[in-house]
Amino acid sequence: MPRNHPFPPVRPAISISKSDEKLVQIDLPELQWWPIVPLPRSSSMQAIYEADTLELSAVTEMVVTGSARVHNLDCVEIAVQQFARRDDWDVPGTPQRFYAKLDEKETRWLAVVQEFGGRKVLRTIADDGFESDWGKGEKREIRNEGRYERQPDGTYRTTGRTGIGAGTYELKIGANTFRCLRVWDTGGLPPSEQAELSEAYIEPGGHVVLFREYWGRRMGKGDTDWLAKYPNNLRIEIDGCVYVHCDCTGRAHDLITNTSLGVELP
């Protein structure tokens, strides 16, 4: 683990409630959904907690190390280090370096260095599949235009409106309270049980304070039914598609940031 990190060994209590004070839009300069602003001298930390035991599994530290250039595009280099707390924490393809840029309208990855089996692999915007994995450039302006409409049974339907905002909520993490715009990001695609959904809670200053990954019920190779495997996990149902709280580790995690704890990094 890094020598100095602010995260407790057990996840702070989290409560989420609907807010009457609506947030219509937020400027999000952070990379989606690796919460660091790709500008010189930026840094951030995130803690990953097991959703069932609440134990700390890993801490991720990201630091902008300097300027860079990828395919004639100016950007910054971001060093990524993940420090495992659990002995069985192993996520194939963990990033080592990001190369990303920020402009007035969007954030964008230009290249990523990942490690697979002890070998570092560089992928850039010139490689096939890079944009589908990391995005074509994500808009900084996050809007809540009523795309998701709650039904009486607690499920949701899409309305045909745009934006990835999914309501305004009061979020309490430990002793800190935030009014947040909730985001449900399906990667620009219609709801599907074969795809993932990212859920983020963003405070008005443009920082993520809570992030969760949901897998479509039938997502992935094989015939695993994630709802049957994890009947007690959080779930979201949109247009009849069920998303289950879990990620590529096969378990469910809550990610909180140094902002969540009210801690500013040097």
C-alpha cells in the first residue's frame, strides 16, 4: 500500500437519498471513469471496497508526471499504480500509464499502457478497438435531461431524451455530505443485458465521489446469469434489462475517492 493514503480499512457508511434541489448539468473535467483531471500537477486516489464485506481491497493512485505527445496530439502522461490489500486481488490488464488530454469541451484518452502476464502493452487511438474500450472523447458537460424515468415498481424506462444524468441525490459518505448528479452511462448504447452500465455520483465541483460498475444480466462469455449468481446484489432495471452490481473481477465493489473523504492531495 502507498505510505500515505486517507482510506480506512473498512468502507465508511454510505447513504443515498433523492434530493429536491436538482442539478441540471455539471462540468466534469475528470477522465470517465478514472477520476483524475488530465492537467499538469494533477493527482488523485481511489479506494476499492468489497460491497459485501466492506473491506478495502485496493488503492489506486494516479499522478500526472509531465507533458507528452501522441500521434502529434499534445497531452499529459499519467502514472497509474494500484496497491492491493487482498491476497487474491488480481485484475488482468491493469493500466500502468495513461496518455490523455483535456480541452474546453471533452476529455480523451490517446494511449494506454497495460500489463498482461508481466508484459507491458501499448495501445493508442490508431489501434483497432481502442475507442470502443476507452472512448472517442467524452463530453465534459454532463446533463440531466430526464432520459431515465422511474416507474411505480422501482424500475426505469428511457424517455427518448438525451443526457446521461439520472437524477439528483444527497450522498453521505462517513461524515461528509454531497449533493450529486447521478450518472448512468451505457456507452451511448440502448440498455442491454449483454453490456455494462457505469454508475457515478458527481458533486457540483466536477469530482466523482462514488462509482459502481453493473454488468448486464447476461454479459460475458458462457451462460452465467449474474442475477442468479448474486440475487442480493444491487440491481438496476431499465427498459426490462437487468443490470447487476458486479465487475470484471466477478465481484461487486464500491469505489470512493479522496474527494469523498474531503481530502485534498498535494
